[in-house]
Amino acid sequence: MRSLRVGAAQLGPIMRDTTRREVVDRLIVLMREANAEDCGLVVFPELALTTFFPRWYLDDDPQELDSYYETQMPGPETQRLFDEAKALGIGFYLGYAELTPEGERYNTSVLVDESGSLVGKYRKVHLPGHEEHEPERPFQHLERRYFKEGPDGFGVWEAFDGIIGMALCNDRRWPETYRVMALQNAEMILIGYNTPMHYAPDPSQNPLQSFHNQLVMQAGAYQNGTWVVGVAKGGIEEGVDSLAESVIIAPSGQIVAQATTTDDELVVADCDLDWCKHYKNTLFDFDRYRRPEMYELITRPKTDQ
Ligand code: CDT
């Protein structure tokens, strides 16, 4: 049995004036806790180093905007996290805002192995929200202004004795996210998220945030025979309430661990990566049962009526 003990390291709110040093201190506390529980991998949320800054229109203050991005990973403030991972012998997933030397801005995650080495980088594909300032909203969701869509798609990496994929927040609502990684045999998909409880374009969805969160990740796990680890930055951050409820989901679609607070909290599960085979070799044996040629029918005119 290939067993990977995983820690979902949920974060509570990070305020606008919270320093990187303070955040990295919190991440290290959670990493040490995960190590004390014998985890081989600890998963942090999306944009885990700062407040969720796309909630503000920041064009008038480019200096503040730039302050939320990392130009290096590891960089001066995050090197401590890599050093700690190496010293403890634990891997991690971390979401952050990336500013490249070419000036491109991405919503990014990295996977780092137990020796502190970078395994892979993922740049968010499905960017939600809006491009323009909409002052009538109680808060902005300007991911589409302050990030560029990730151009590289969904990859997987051989690490932790398994096949690991990465996604970020809104990606989890889209079936193709899981399917593209499952077609590359993903056995565990790591997803950090920041999900406001209030959805301005259609507030009737507000009371369904928790249901939809579980619905999409449980379906993604089951329909693709893969583990899914969903990790929130939750709680009331700068007046905006965000969903917590970080979860670890088995290839059966069952939740095996779930956070109970809206603050910094570690939840742990032993993940048997071989459990994926039950589903990948039976009901969801893609080579045997999928019929991709049928997916093209919607673009073809009907004949022989
Ligand atoms: N960060 C992120 O992707 N959040 C979105 C909010 C959608 S509403 C603009 C999510 O899917 O949870």
C-alpha cells in the first residue's frame, strides 16, 4: 500500500497590514504541527502569503499592488519555509501571487518535495470575477484584472510515491480540471481556495457555498478515482466572510477529514494512493469505457432523422 499522510493546513484571515514574516511564522507553526503528526505533505491555501488583495481596486496605488506579489520563489521572506521543510523532511503545496521578470502576473501554486526542492509550478487557468472596477459591489473580485490566465494547463508530477496534480480555487468548479489531470493518471489533486460567502452577481447562491464546495470536489474525486485535498483561507478577512471547511476526499468521493473552525487549523488523513485503482480499474476505467469520439457530436449536424 502506498500511503501518504497529508495535512490540510487551513488559514484564518490575513489582514491588509499583516507582514509576510507574520504569515510565514503561521505557516511554519502549521508545518511543524503536520510534521509532529507524521505528515509527508502539508497543503496551504491559494494566495496564502497575503490578504486576498483582488477584493480592492488598486490601480491608484501600484506600490501596494506590487507588494502582494512574489518575484522569486523561494524569495527573501519564503526561504525560511523551504528551509524548515527540508529540515523536517516534509513537502508542501503553497499558493501565492507571482510577478515574473517579464512583468506577467499569475495566481500560482508550487509543489515542493521533502528535500525542499521545487517539484512543479501551476498557474491558475480559470480566473473568476471581473476586469473592471465595479464600485457598486460591496467588495471587488478583480482576479481577471490582476492576474493573467495560466497558459500551461493542468499537469501532474511524480512525487511522494504517487502522481500529484495542482489546481486553484475556481478551477475546482470545472469538471475538465479533474478530468485533464485524471487522464494523466492523477492520484491526488491539491486545491487551495478563497471563496467569499457573498456572490454579488447572484446572491441566491450565497447559502449554497458550502454545498457547492463539497459537491464539486466530491464529484471530481469520485468521477476520476483520485484523492482531492481542498484547503481554504476562511473566516472574516477585512470584513469579507469566506468559506472555511477544508476537506480531504477519498477516491470514493467520501470526505475523510474536514476542518471545524474558520481559523488556522490542520486536518490530517492517511491517503492510500492505491485506493485510486479500485475506481480507475473498474467503473472509471477510462480506456475501456470512455467514448471521446462521442463528445464531438454536439458540434455536428444531426443526420438520418
Ligand atoms: N479565488 C477564487 O477563485 N474564488 C472563486 C470565487 C468565485 S466568485 C467571484 C471561487 O470559485 O470560489
